[in-house]
Amino acid sequence: MKTWRIHLAGFGTVGAGLWHHLESHVDLISRRTESRFEITKIACRDPHKATSRGAPADRITTDLLSLATDPGAEILVELIGGIEPAYSLIKTALLNGKHVVTANKALLAAHGEELLTLAAKQQRHLLFEASVAGAVPIIKAIRESLAANKILSIHGIINGTCNYILTQMTEKNLDYATALAEAKQLGYAEADESLDVDGHDTAHKAIILAALAYGTWADEEKICVEGIRNINRLDLDFAARLGYSLKLLAIIQSTDEKEIDLRVHPTLLPQSHVLASVKDVFNAIAVRGDALGEALFYGRGAGALPTTSAVAADLIEIARNPTPTPTSYKPSHAKLKPISEVISRYYLRLNVIDRPGVLAQISSILARHQIGISSVIQPKGHEGDWVPLILMVHDAQEAAFQNARQEIETLPIVAPPAIVIRVEDFE
């Protein structure tokens, strides 16, 4: 029975979870793989904290980069996060002939193409199942199980923090600030929540999924990324009246694999669609393939145990297939579709003067831009001269719709800003 020696970078919640998981599942893993995994060295900033979490003192070092060059292990597991020093650590480990397992979505979004190319050249694994949706096996599914499918679309709820906040706002009638504070108290949101609520974490994961599905690594600065910080309780109420739920959605789709529509933003989904029912910290990814049809991958997207499960799965993959196939990564040259060219439906909420002829003025501007209205809500019971007006508009090109919105905002009967949320009907 082969023993695989592992150097572990990072001994936080996930690193400690991996240590205890491998220790407690020795017999199970041995039976299923005819291999054993032994963590021989652990790099961390605070040795005292690591020992308090169960790490043996004689295996701890503060010399992070030594993990990559020390010949005492065949596998490096990187769980420190961030771009540097993680990038240098992984690159050096690959150059020194080590297999690498990481959960670092930010690093992969920024340098994934380079590192995967290097791993293929070195004939070493670079595996990252834990980087997207925790224990949900979406990476392996796209790379292997769906390899014979032309991927038509991927729609993902892949940030548990945002999904929890939106669930609490919807079901408990909380405002954004209160729901965020609750998420922080429960440990679902970081002290600095911006990476999650501004959509960047979702974008990193979406970039990885797009690369796996279409072979193109996108620059985050060139894709539409919008978060949930400005979502208003009022819009959740009106959306429900129209038969929709609101989710922060990653949308990745292509019909010809020459141009990719890749974006992250709050999205209204029909309440009848399965993604609309995904609540709290759970993740879900709907994948549509030309042979598969639609499949849903669902589960916990974060936390020590789900992430540990995904990291351990990658270690088992290495044990079962020590030499990766030469075609494990092959880039393509598909282009990103600019958000200005995307076709979508829209929810538009305006604050307007309560008098006759208002809707006619607004609809004439939309018509001039070749945009039709599918439904209108003008709720009663609002006091004062200004009242909300909600429009659902037919499919329109983003550029045309935004031009129309800007023109509408200049009307003296409208108090800007207009509130816009894109709508996905899955037709």
C-alpha cells in the first residue's frame, strides 16, 4: 500500500478539518484507494494556534516556501488563500515535481491558465474541486462526466453568504443591513463582507466554470460583476407579486463556443424554477448540455467539512491516477460577449409623479428604443406626490435598454435613480 506524503500550507478551519478528516478516515480511504495519506509538514503563521487545533508541534514550520522545495512530500495542499504568496508557492511546487491541490478561487481566476499549462507540462496534477461550491462535485462533473457534452449554459448560485442574506430579506422581511449583521453573527459573512456581497467571489468561481466549460479564462475586469449591496426590500416584494425570486446568479452560456456570455448580477428567476427554491447558505448549479439536457448540482458551498470533503476527493484522484493525461487542459480562443450586446428581460422600478400621462411618456421612450412592456404594476396606498411604478419589459439589448433608462431618468416626472434588475426566464 502506497503512502502519499503531503505538505499542507495553512492550518485554519479547513486545514485543521483536513488533518482530522484524514486521521479519522484512514481505514475508509485505504479500502477505497489502496493508499494512505500522511501530512508530514504544516506551514502556518501561528504555530501555537495550530497546535491548539491538533497539529503536532514537530511538523509545524513558518517557512511557507520550503513546502514547495522540500523533497519530503509528493503533494502540496494550498489552503492559505489570496494571490501571493500562494501563486509563488504553487508554481514552485509544480516546478519541483509536486502535485498540487488548492481551494483558491481568486488565484485560479487570476492565474489558472498559466498554472494549468505548467502542470500539464510537468505532468503533474493541479486539482481544485474545493474552489467552487464546496463539496458539490461540479468541477469533476464538467471536466469528466460531461466531457462528451456541448455545454450550452451554466446558471449558478455559488455564494452562500449572498444567498443567506437574500433568503433572510425575503422570508423575514429584513432590510439588507440587518440581514448582513445576522450573517456576520452566525459566521456566514466575513468582517469585511465586500468580496462576497459585491459579487467578486461569485465572479472568481464563474471564471473557473467558464474556463472548464469553454476553455477561455476571462479577465474579471472585462465581465459584468454586480453584487447585492443595493437590493431593496421593496423590490423583493414586487418581484414576488410578479412571480419571481431574486438570487445573485452567475450566468455562463454559449451557443457556438466562439463567444461566451459570462456575467454575475442579481437576477429575477421564476418561482417555478428549481434554482428559485435554493435557500440560506446552500449552493446550486444548473448545467444544460446538448445531450444531458439540464442537471442540477446542489449542496453546501462552504464550511470546514464540505471543503475538506472536496480537498480529500482531489487527493484520492491523485492516488488513483498519479499521471494526468496530456489532454487534461486545452485552452480555446472563444471571445467574451460584451454586456452591452447581451439580450435580456428587465425589471424596472421608477419613482414617478402621481398624475395622468406618466406611463405614456415612459412607454414612448421605450418604444423609440424598440423595447416593449410586458406588464405594469402601480401599487396603491403610497402617500405623497411620488409613487413607485414597476415595469417588466420584453427582451432587449443591454445597450438599448440602458440608453432608454438614462433618457427616462431625465424626465421631470421621474426621480432618479431607476432601479434595474435583469430577468432570467430559462426559455
